[in-house]
Amino acid sequence: MPTTSSRRATVTSAADTAPAAPKAKRDRTHYLYIAVIVAVAIGIAVGLAAPDFAVELKPIGTGFVNLIKMMISPIIFCTIVLGIGSVRKAAKVGAVGGIALLYFTIMSLVALGIGLVVGNILEPGTGLAVTDAIKDAGHAQVDGEAKDTATFLLGIIPTTIVSAFTEGEVLQTLLIALLAGFALQAMGPAGQPVLRGVEHIQRLVFRILAMVMWAAPIGAFGAMAAVVGSAGVDALKSLAVLMLGFYVTCFLFVFIVLGILLRVVAGLNILTLFKYLGREFLLILSTSSSESALPRLIAKMEHLGISKPVVGITVPTGYSFNLDGTMIYMTMASLFIADAMGTPMSVGEQIPLLLFLFVASKGAAGVTGAGMATLAGGLQSHKPALVDGIGLIVGIDRFMSEARALTNFAGNAVATVLIGTWTKEIDRGRVDQVLAGQIPFDEKTLLDDGGEGGESGDAQADIPEQGGEKELAKA
């Protein structure tokens, strides 16, 4: 019989010879977002201390946003093609799109209504003087790029299939992706090799995006310095009432209207969802562009447990049709300008103007400075006398664009969860696990494929299958 000491020696020997457990790779991306926060603070300081120099840094921020934008079209294409190509019933995709457009229309009208009420209560433009310089600045904002509805609808059709990618038009890419997805769906087994090829391209595109994100601190510094340097403290003080009212209105819309909807329909706490999307909100805050977070929103909504078709249709469409922050902005800005011009509008005048802007805003997708361009174009067409007053808000437009972008992003994130719930294309068990931090998002690949070079099988085995995709496969 072996003695106690010999048993101990055997155990010790076994422990020495056993292979060491592989060390878990550390997620270093949290350093990236700490660097973004530091860069934003430095950008604000530079903007206040040396405004002229800070304005010259604008191309740095613009360059980073352009790097993100160049990834949007291929990501949307791959996501939608993979989602629709694996669905057997095309009617399911049509149902998702119909529900999404109906929801977007209703929420846009709700946002307009809230902005209308708050704008009439605050009357922030009363007592301001409109000088000749302000009038000139206002007329300069009437941008020929702001499209009317007919031009917008025709613009959805690309010149060629390839031009949908080269011109960076989200809705053109969406159209081509839908056609390709339905075509692969009709091909059946013959289309499987193409789908596998698109899947590999998607992995490549997301890996490139993860590499680009490491330039975020530099882009955030340049963008924030330019904004602070161009606006200055004086502009902020004189228009603080409008800015504060707009931010409060956006806050109330997001946390009361969207928060209640999310709780009632999906049973989720909006703060928990926003915590999961915290890095995307920080990215938008530092770049003043909701488009900078569009690719990551697609990846994170799929990781959350919502099926690919719902994510692929809802998110890109929402970025053109579900602009809640822009709706609130145009409402309050219109009332502000009318008051400042000494010609306050009655409710009977406000409603037709806002309905006109509601339609016109759908033609603003992809236009740089879409909120200001659409507002200027809408006033020029519907109430030209108010164009003179647009110059009053030029100085703070970039600060207000941050609230617009954050609200638009929040609205589209919530919309994706709601539409996934209504169409039963969401895995609630996975949602709870992801939001609880039990299934972390892979910041390195932005996909649930587990590892380097397509080593996906073992890493994904422990992750529950997304309910939406499972249901779609049965359809």
C-alpha cells in the first residue's frame, strides 16, 4: 500500500507534468476607449486655448470618420446577403421591412410632436437680433445637395451595381444587397458557395474595421478641437437656452418614450442596453457622427441575439428613415428662428412646416451636415423669410449635432430590439446572457467566430444559437 508521502509525490509529479492551461488573451481594447476620453479632453483644452490652431485640426477628425464610412457599404452588403440568403421565405423579409418602416414613421412623428411642445414652452429665440452677417450666414447654408423627395427616391437606384459601393450611398447598397440576397435565396443549394464566400469577406471587412478603430483617439482629438475652436465660448453662452432645451428634449425622448417602449415590448431596461453599447456612444460623442458607430451597431445587435435579416434591414434603413434626433432638432430650430426673427408662428403654421420637414428629411440621408442642410432647404422651399435666421444657429450646430447623432443612434438600437421582438427573431435567453456580461463581445474580430483565421467551430460551440436564425431556417 502506498504511503501518504508517496501519494503526495505522485500528485506533485502529475501536477508538474500536466500541460499548463492556456492563458486567456487580455482584451486591450479598453485602453483604446480610455485613450478616446483623454483625447476628447485634450481636444477641448486645445480648442479653448488656441482656437485658430484647433480649427486647422478639423481634417484629422474628418479623416477618421471617412475611414469608418468606407467600411459601411461592404458591411451592410455582407450582413444583408448572409441574412436573406439563408431565409427560405421571402415574405418574412418583407414583413420585417414593413414593420420597420411603419415604426420609423410613427416614432418620427412622435419626436416632432415632443419638439413642438418643448419649443413652444421655452420660446428660446425671443429677444435675439438678426444682423446682416447672420443673414448672409443663413443663406450660405441653403445647400443644393439637399434633395427633394422625388430625387431622393430615384437616387436609391444606383447607376451600376458597383457604383452602389463606390458612391457610399447606404440605401443604394441596401437595394443591391436585397436583390443579391433574394437571388441567392432563389438559387437554393447552388448559391451556398457564394454565401460562404460572402461570409469570408464579412470576416475580412470586420477585421479591417477593428484595425481602423485604433485611430479613434486621434480622430476624436481633431474633431473635438475643431468644434470647440470654431464655436468658441461666446457662441455657447448666447445660445445656451436653445442648446440646453434641445439636450433635455432628446434626453426625455430617449429615456421616457424609448425607455418605456423597450420595457413594455421587450422587457429590457434601456440603461442596461446602453451600457452594452457604451463604447459606441463614446465614439459618436467624440466624432459627432452616428455613422461612425453604424458598423459596430450591426455587429453588436447580431451578437446580442437578433437575427441577421432583422439587423441587416432595420439598422441601415433606420439610419435613413429613423432620425429621431434630427426630427427634434428641426422642430426646435424652426421655432427658435421664427421667434428670433420677430415672426413667431401659430400652431396652424407650425404643423404644415414640420410635416414638410418630416418628408424632406428623408432626402437628407448621406448629406454632410444633414440636419442643417435639410432645415435650410426646407425653410427655403416652405417659408423663405426664415432662412435669414439660420445663421443664428450655425455656430452651435456641431454641438447640437452630437445630441442629434446620439439620439438617432439610440433610436435605431432600440428599434432593432423592438422589431426583433415583434417578429420573434430574437433569442431572449442569449440577450439576457449578453447584457449580463456572460457572453462578451469579441472586440478583435467584431464577429462571433471565435478565433484567428476562421477557427470558429470550438469557440462557438458553447454559445447558444441565435433563436432568430434558427426560426428562419425552419420557415
